Amino acid sequence: MAGSILRKKVNRSLCKNAAVVAFFLFSVSFVFIVLFLLPGNASVEALPAAPVLSDPQGEYFPLLLEEYNNVLLACSGAEDTLLLCLDGKTGEVLLQNEIPAPSSWAVRRGAHLLVLEYSENDVILVAYDAGTLSELSRSSLPFHPDRLVQFDCGMNGTVYYTLSDSPHTLWMLSASGEEKQEFPGPVEYLETAGDRSLLVFAAGKLFYARQGGTFQEIPCLAPPYKRLGDTMLIDQDGIVSTLKTDEAGMFLAPLFRCSEQLTDAFSFSLDGENCLIVSNGSTVLRYDTEGQTLGSYHLASVPLALCPAGAILRDGETLSYSALSFVREDPPSDSSAFPSESDPSEKEPSTEKPPIEMEAQYILMPAGATAADLRELFKPGSVKICDLAGKQITQGKLATGMTADDWFIVIKGDCNGTGTVNSADLRTALSLFLKSGLVTDAYSRAVDLNDNGAVDTQDLLLLSAMVGKQGKR
């Protein structure tokens, strides 16, 4: 009996000790796994930064960071402006020019670096050689510094500006004299490009003009933030769009949303391959024109300015430079990813029936669907299909707005009732978005491609991609 109780106590003790040991081993293993896995995800190594400019008062801020031979950096302080040429790979200062006047604007136009400099009562536009940083010319502008609101200068030297006492008026000053253009509201944004075109945003509308031409209104989703070359721009919602022209005129085609946390016009740039470099916090990403991420880097802090070659950061009492070097990613060369010439499935047209969805009072179909496709849905019964004029049809291509008995036909993407999806649908979709953004009929339902019951920016992006694919066929 005593031996039996002793054996039970020993067994209990062994079991208890085994449980403790097992729990200990499990805990150690779990901690080890966590410590092993987390550094690769939660702690990303930041790019090294090279000191460029001592700034113990934190007063200097970038006006320009751009690749030109090496990298051009213009920084304005409280009492002076610094022009620097940096080695794009190391951040080493190669050239420097200190200007004894503050500034609020700088841009490169060709081989010239233009800087807007201030004195007590004057505004002076100074041109510098972008390669040597030496001064070439200076011109006094006809307004007091306190009156200037918006400003830009074109490739040919034409100056565009607005003043605080006449915010609706755009002034254009060139060698031939001064002109002005009135807008329906205060000018909130203006910017030129290398093709000598001008974009102006006023009264919630975007206006476009070539030099010497008349302004035309272009519907837009949000106020622009910055032009990315001649045809691309990014707006304050983080949507990248491109300017296109068709038989109806010019329009903006949204490409993709790059970020919803844009801070200023220095947080993004376009590289030589038309890819967008954008900072999202302290992470810098590279996107192609379809919004696909092609690479990313982590910086030590949120950059003050960004260009394809590198970024300017504030590191304590110093402005520093981190070099970026995105490697071009080519598509895989695996031939198995592509159909072979002998594959008959790629040569013969598909016999698969187009997908058809029935939703409340709508029948949703893809572009190219026909009356025969719809009749097939109702077999062995029949359906009365009517065109936009109310005339019964039995064959031919369907379009949004047609009816099938008590249902309205919706061709996805076809929001203007033509039966096809093209740039004209983008214009109509944008009008529907700006008008109310609600799905109220077959046409607005055709825009609601994400099926959330509203016409939103995501629908416009999806429609723009659909139009782009149609154009490539």
C-alpha cells in the first residue's frame, strides 16, 4: 500500500516536472521563433545617409531636388539661399553657391536653374547655369513680395503669377508684354511643363492651355499637386492621371492611386522610365504606370525632398542625402509562361458564353454581349429586348439603357449607352462622379465596377484600366 502510494507520488511528480519542462521548452521555442522572424518584417534596415548641410537651427528647407548631370539641390534659409550640386551616388557636395537672399521657389528649365529671390521690397527672378551654378541674368518683377500668391516660369521665360489683391486674375509676363486671364474663382494652383503648356486650377475646375492658345476646361477629381512631366500629374487624393486627347478634346485619364498620405509636392518624382518615385512615410516606393510596385527602400526618416537618384532628410542638426538605386525588373524569361505558337487554344476564338448577372432591376453583362447571349439566358422561355428607342430587337450588340422585359440592361463600363467602352465613357463617368456619386440608374450602375453601390474614385481607376486594355486590342 505504502509502495503504491509512493509510486503514485513519484508518477505525479514526474508528470508535473515533465509538464513544466515541456512548457519551458515550448516557451523558449516560441520566443526563439518570434525573435527569428520579426527582424525581417518589423525592423527594416534603413539606407545610409551622408551629411550635406549643417543646419543647427533647422531653418533650411528644400526648394528643388532634381537630377541634372548629378543632383541639383536648392535650399532656402531665413536670410540666404544655397544652391548645391551633389554627387548622386555619395551625396558629396561638388559645387556650392550661397545667395544672400531668401527664396520660396526654384525650378530647372533646360540648362538654367531659376530662383525667385526676395529683398525688402522687390522680387527678382535670377537665372543660374545649372551646370556651374554661376549667375547668368536677373530680372525685377513688377509686384511687392507680400502680394505674390502663385508663381511659375515657362521654358521660354514667360512668367505666370497671381496676386493677393486679384486672386481670380492670372498675369502672364513675357518679352512681348503683359497679358491677363480671368478665372471664375481664385487660382489655387498653376504649373507649366516642358511642352509650354499651362495648367490652372480655379473654382474647383482644371484649365489647360498651350502657350498663346485659349484655355479649355478639363474635368478633374481633385486639385492637382504636381505635374509629372508634360502629360502626367498627381492630385491631392494621391491619384496619378495622364492627359489624353480624342475627337472630343482633352481629358484626364486616372491611372492608379499611389498614396493617401501625400504631404507636399516634394514627396514624389518621375524617373526616366516614366515610373513614379513616391515617399509613403519613411518608405520610398517605385510604381509603373499601371500602379505595380517595382521596388522600395526604407529611409531613416520621412524625406524632405525626393528625386529618382536620392532623398534629402533631416538628421538632427544636419540635412543629409540618401542615394536610391532602383534596379529595373524585367519580366520572367520562362517560355512556359507564354502560349506557344502551336497552341490551338490561343488561335481559335473562345466559345465560352459571356458572364451574365441579374441584380434587382438590372441585368449586368460585359462589353460585346449580344441579344443572342441574353436570349440564351431565358431559354426555354422568351424575352422581349428593346433598344434605347423602345424598338424590339432580336440580334445585334447590346448597350447600357436597353431593356429586357422589366429589367434594364447594364454593360459594365458602358455608361453612355453606346455598347462599347472607350474614352468617352471616362468623360461620362467623371461627370457622374462629380454630380452625385450615387447609383441611380443603369448608366451610373455601369460605372460602379467595384459593386459597392456608389460611383467613386476606385470605379474611375478600374474604368480607366478597362479603357486602356480596349485600346491595346
